[in-house]
Amino acid sequence: MPADTINSLDMKADLFERAETWRPILAARAEEAEAGRKLPQDIADGLARDGLYGLCHPESDGGSGTTPIEYAELIETLARGDAAPAWCAFIASTAAFGMAFADNSSVRELLCRSGVKTAGVFAPMGRAVEAEQDGQKGYRVTGRWAWGSGSQNADWVSGGCFLADEAGQLIMSPKGGPIQLAPIFAADQISFVDTWHVTGLKGTGSTDFQVKDVFVPADRVTTGFGRTRQDEAAFRFPAFGLLAIGIAAVALGAARGAMDDFYELAGAKKPSGSSKTLSEKALTHRDVAMSEADIRQGRAFFFEAIEAAWQAAQDGPVPLELRRDLRLATTSAVQSAKRAVDRVYELAGGTAVYSQSPVQRRFRDIHVATQHIMVGASTWETTGRLYLGQPADTAML
């Protein structure tokens, strides 16, 4: 076996060991992250230092070269400890992946720095105008982006933009659509708007961030998920599918964590007026079995669809039917995980109404995760239309 292959395998094994090491640490500090409404900086620094913020970064760019399946498993492991840092890790990983599409040596150098922390929002909520500063070509950017998960901990943050002229009018491509860019801002170029007052995933710090007339040099402006690279399987894998995978992995990990928490509670708690613990009650037996089935069924379809799409990407673009199945599987996994958590939340009774209850935290986190557009109700409609041979908007598949 070639030495570089051995090193690659060792690197991946180390990632799984590190994720397992982080799992109890994240669980123990979950309340701290919730109270601060963002990750403690030392947690973000540590996850990045251990390579868990760059899971989608291909080996050719100096990254770990994790496959989509490995990426999902690692995020799932972190989420079993606490969903919020797992969410930030998947956002950091997919943000870096979007930056890497540029095939830009300056961006590659930025991403390869040890312990680098990235974040970003793909949605084009900004405007970029061509400009020059100190003899350097670039863009002046103004915009405000919601859902900035992990941005308060990051070194570099990207924000989707449309290219505009000096008057603010959008500049159209030869094909007739607006030109989308993704400038990469240094941490000191952005400011935050305190909007992240939410029910769950509090520790992600997904507040709004903004820039006002900030200059970004051209070599730090990418096309985001624009398909400027097709040179290896990682860049042929569905980019929006990769984003959805992260959400589903967080949900599955949070659900497994909720089961862990409930099993510990069920062996000790005797409901008021009962001589039996929760673990001895027939209703508990039924609902636990149903929850285990939901998690495992959702997880099986999820990983089956990822594997099929990844194998197809080895040879070329992933066909529509596999992209369809991938998005269906991610949405299905999130809903399966939610059902499982809903059951154990109800079984936990009054214990789960207190904010310090880990079961309640999992319940709140997973219900926020279900609201992400990548796993929203429209996914069922889009994939259902495709199964029936009806026309459908597949741009985000």
C-alpha cells in the first residue's frame, strides 16, 4: 500500500477518534453554549485544530479527503454529544467546500492553514461592485445575511452576493441571469446583529452578520457552489446534497443522544404514584422500540443514498434520480429522528420541561433543525413529482 494512502487512512482514523473524544466534552458544555448563544471560542478553536471544521476539504487541496459518508458519520458523532457544535462543524466544512470551488490558489492557501475556522451563507443577500483599491482589483460589498451559524467564532466568513453596477443594478450574465459571487470576508470586516433569540440550536450563534462598503480583493472572491471545478469526485457530488447531509447527520446524532439520555433517566425515574421505573413500563417499551426503529430506518436509507451518489460521482455527474433519492433520504432521516425524540420527550414527563434537561435540549434542537429549507416540506413535493414523472424545479437537488 502506498505511503500516502496509509497516511490518509491514519488521518481519517484520527478524525473518528477525535470526534469520539469530543463527544462527552460537548455534552458536558452544552448548557454553557446555550447560555452564551454561541459556541465558546475554545470549543470552536479545538474542533478546528482537530480537523473537524474542514471535513469536506479534498486531499488535493491539502484537506483530509473525507468522503460524504465519513463526513456524515463524524457530524453525527459530534451531535450525539451536542447538536450545536456539530451544526457549526458542518457549516464550517460546507463553507470551506464552497470556497474551494474557486480553483483559486489564494483561497486554497487560506483553507489549508492549520486550525482555520470558516463559516458562510450561500444565499445572495449582498451586492458586489467591481472596484480597485491601492492598485488591487476586487469588489466593494454591502449586505446582510441571516443564519450565520458559527460566524462569531470564524476567521473567514463568506456571503453570497449578486454582481451589480455603481447604480446598484444587477449585471446579467450572457445567459440572462444575475451573476452570483461569494466574497470571503476576514473576521474584522464583518459586524453582527443580535437576532439569535431562538428555541433550539442556541449554541450555534446563527445570528445575522453584515458588511457595509467593504473591499474584498478579487483573489478572495469565489463563485460559491458554482461549478468551476469538476476535476474530482468531491466536486461532482451534489453541493446542495452535501449541505442537506449535514442537517440530517446532526438530527440523527441528536436523536441518538436523546435515546442515551432517556435510557439513563428511565432506569432511575419512578413517575409520581408508581412503584415502577420508566424502564419497567409497557408504554415505555413500545415507544422506545418505535423510536429505535425510526432512527435506524431513517439512518439506513440516508447512508444508502449517500453511498449511491458518491459511487456515481467517481465517474461523472451524479444523475438526477440519485440526487432525488439523496434529498429525499436526508429529509426522511430528519423527520424519523424528530419522531423518535418526540416520543422520548413525552415519556420523560415533567423532568423534560426543565431547561436543564438534556432531553428537552435535544427536543428543541431537532425541531429547529427541521425548519431548514434543505429538509423542508417542499422536498417531499419536489421528489414526489420526480417519482411520478412530473416536471419539477431541480436546481437545488
